[in-house]
Amino acid sequence: MPHPAPRPTPDSTDPLTAELVVDVAAAVAPAISPDGGLVAYGVVTNGGRGGRPHGSIWVTAVDGSTSPRRLTDGTARDLAPKWAPDSASLFFTSDRKEQGTAQLQRIRLDGSEDIAKAEALTSWRGGILDHCPLLDGRTVALLAEDERREAERDDAKVWGRHLPATRLRLLDLETGVLRTVDGLGDRHVIELAQRPDGGPLAVLSWSTPEVDPGVLTAELHVVDLSSTVVQGLGPVGVEAQSLAWWNHNGVWHLAHLAVTPGHLVGGLAVIDTVPPATGPAVEHRNLTAGMPVCPTELVQAADGPLLALFADGLDTALHRLDPESLRFHQLSTAPGMLAGLSASRSGETVALLASTAYEPKSVHAGRTGGPLVRLSDTGPELRRIRWGVQERVGYQACDGLRLDGLLILPVGRTGDDGPFPLVTLVHGGPYFRHADEFALTVVDCGQWLATAGYAAFLPNPRGGSGHGHEFAAMAAGAVGGDEWTDILSGIDLLVAQGVADPERLGISGWSHGGFMAAWAVGRTDRFKAAVMGAGISDWGMQAGTGDWGILDAALGGSTGWEGPGPHVHDRHSPISYASRINTPVLILHGEEDTNVPLGQAIHFHRALRHFGVEHEFVVYPREGHGLEERAHQLDALRRIRAWFDRWL
């Protein structure tokens, strides 16, 4: 596994500019060939059409013996490379032919690869969202949205039918015929996985494309590919994802991740199912009950046991399932973040993305459980930058719960040089975490602030991932409670240690982190400035208008339609405490955000205006829950740092 790199000390240094932050390329979606010899991956860069990211497809030897080769020219959004079963060609999605609509492409690896060799395989107006090359070598299973007539695109939207459903469709590579599997009815298909012996296709579906109630109505199915007959395996848990087959003593099992059974809010669990040969009886077993870590990804390997990644505090571990005891055993652990796990057909070789404190996510590959070789290097320019020291922080909450987080010191300074102005960066979710990885984005901007003389504190309060289900479930119906005091305990520790200047404290976050920033300034005047990015100000409004609906209600405690109140969510909503706020607040929000709708920011802005609170409200057109356009990312980076410069 990758080992932590010491903080680099470049011979010559370049200044860290906002342009460098947003323009650095990022490796994504590694896919190891079935024969274990090659790794394909995507590289995403800014500057595509409309200033949005575009991507290219790369391939390299799994042992690092050859330099990576670029297979596509990066002028379109080429993403999601997946191998043909003979390892001789790659399938990927691209919007190069149909502007803005992804189509399936294939490129053959004959030793003279270039973009001219790529062939378009579909021209589906609905767009291709995902693909799964089947082991017969003649068919690709596709997830494709229903096609809509041009006249329907700007027509009145009937709620419940306003989002196009994604269907399972089978593409015959010889004839080009694309047919829909009708046995799934009107269900919205979100994920596929073929059994590694060439058998049936596992399908995960929702009742509707809407996240609420879709995510609450997930079901498993098995599709016989010769007859397209669909066998239903019944409902599964909330946020079901990451399908993976595995075999033991000739019996095939189908596993997936879902929120721990019986809960709407909590840690993900590995759920195992044995599809019956006949009849409807299906048993779902939780294979990770009681584990103090959280599964993040599953991957299947031929006819062997499951491989899985687990968030483990600030680190990530690779585990393999023991088929006899049905328990996961750790094969290796790595500091920071591992993601995008892919395995060869034999399961003996893996590829993944790895990031440590001073190394951005790069593709690594090697023997399963053994040392991995770095294969990609998409940001060599970052080595000319001098970074702030990133340290691990361990501390206790008020009730004695053990917590962790990260501290990034100002560039060129040590803890003994403090106290420093400190900005606390709260992660989203709340089911998420700060791993000990290199993070340099508009949201995770600790190093960006460190170059301007700030220390940054990245806490992992209860409600997040990496410490098991019980830790994650503590946020249910209690947002802004103990998770808030967890954050304060960390700040108090840094003040007591002389690292943080108590008179120059700031707080910032995006999504749930934006909620926590808004919550913080309504609870205390300790912070001299705050940034609320895409944050929730009213949990009742969020339950009624946000994508996640009833799951947000489970966090906030109520919906608002149970009666005239008072409601539990009012006690957890920053808007309820707006009259107490004195801290200057910068509000940033995407105009087309449906996860946390723009109304949340408008509501908070009007309350601050009513009470005469210094604030600035910025809306980014065409943006959803995150910022994709290059100009908007640049603006947000500069605006955030200028806001803290002004007040801290």
C-alpha cells in the first residue's frame, strides 16, 4: 500500500494561485484489465465546453513498466473506461458526437491508439449514464435515460414524471440493435453487475428517478441474459449501492452496501444475499455489524471472496471477506484515502486511487494486499509548491468520545510559531470524513488558506464515517448538538496549545458543513467570520424541498407537516437563531442546486438583512450543489480568502 510521503521541500517554489488550484488535472475511475496486465483510467481537467470539466482516457502497464498513453485527446468529456472481457478493447462514454449527451464509444488497443480509432456505438438521445460490457463479448448492458421528443423538453413538467427514468438496455455489438429489458417495468435502474462466470446480471433499481422516495424504495433483481426474464429479490436498504457477486463452495452470493438495516441515518453496512434458485425467499445478512470502521466500496473477483475498502479513522484499509466465518479481515492499510477499487479477473491484482497528505489522488496498482506502484502523475506542477504542514489531531469530546481531525499550519511555520488565525473547515454529509489526504479544492481549501498565513482545522465530529455505525447514527435527529460541541472541543484544544488565536477564529463549510457554519454563528460570537456554502438554514424547508426529503427530515428531527408545531427541526435550524448573529457571513450557493435548494440561502440572507448583520450573498448561475465552471471556482476561491482577510 502507499506510504505517507514526507512534506516536500522543493528546491525552488512557485506561488500557489487560484488558477493552479482549479486547473490541476485529476485521475479518476481506474479499471484494471481482466487479464491483470493493463490499467485504464480517466483524467479530468477544467476548460471544457462552457468552462466545465472535460476528460481523456489513458492506459498503462499494471507494473509501471511503460509510460501512460493517452488514448483520447481530451476535447470532450471522455469518462468511465471499462474493459472488454478479452482485454483487447476499451469502452467509455463521451459527449463528442452529441454535444452534452454522453454516448458509448469503443477503442481497440492494437498498438497504434489514437482518437481516430475510437468508434461511436450509440446515438441515443437520452444519453448513456453507465455501461457494463458482458462476458459473452457480444453485448454491452447500458443504463440509458428514456428518449424525449424535442417538443417535450420545454413543456410543462408533471411532477413525478418530470425526470426521465433510466432503463436497462442491451446493445448487440454486431448489429448495433439496442433493446430494452421490459421485465423491470417502470423502475429506475441505477446499477448493474454481471456474475463473474458469465451468468445473470444483478440490477439495483428505484421506484422513481426522484431521490426521495427513490432511495427508500430500492430493490434487487437478477436478469437472465438469454431470456431477459427478471427475478425479483425484494426490497433492500436505504442508499443501496456497490453491487458485487462472490462465490463459496459453488454457491453464488450477491452483496451490496446500504445504511445499516433499521436506520435511515447511520453507517453503511455490507449486506449479503443468496439469490434463490426458485421461489421468492431471500435472506439479507449484515456482514459488518459491530465493526468500528465503515465500508466504502465492494469489488468482485472471479469466483473468490469479496474485496472491500473501509474508512478507518483518518486512513483507509483493504479487506477480504473470509467465506467461512463471514467476517472481513484486513489485508493492508494506507494513510489517507483509497478509492475507485478495481480488481483483475483472478482477484490477484488491484488498481485504485490513493492520496496521502502531500500527494494528490493518483492511480496505483499491484498485488492484492501487497505494495502498490504509482502509475499516474497528473499534477507534477504541484511539487514546486511549498505546502503547510498537515498534522493529525486526536482529542476527546465533552462526553469522553474519542475524536480525530487534521491541522494544517501556515506555510513555512511550525506550531511553536503560533498563535495563528484559524479557520475551521467542516465537512459535508454529515456522513463523510476528512481523511489524511491531499485536498485542494474550493470546498477543501485548507492549503489555499495556509499559503495566506492561516491555520486550518479539519474536524471529524460524530455523525461522520470512519468509526462504525453507532458513531455515524449519533447525528440522527440531533444535528447541531453533540457534533457542534465536538468541533468546539477541538478548537478549544488548539487555542490551549497556543496554535489558534482566540480573537481570530473563522469557520467555513459546504453542504452540511455550510449548515454547521450558519449554526455556529447563531450559537456564539467567537467566530469573526463565516462562510456558508450551499448550506441548510431551515430543516423543515429542506425536508419539503430538497432532493433527500425524508432523509433530511431524519437528520433535522421532523418535517413541518406533522402539525402546527412547535417542531423538533426548528430547534436545529440556524434560521431560528438569526436574531443572535453578529458574525459577518459570506453565503455562496448554486442557482440550480436541487440537493439544498437556493431558497435555503435566500431565507438566511433575508434574515441577516432584517437584523442588520454584515454579509455578502453570491449566487452562481447554472451551478448545482457544487461548482463546476472554472470561472465560478476561481471566484469562490478568491472570495473566500478575501472574506477571511477582511475580518480575521
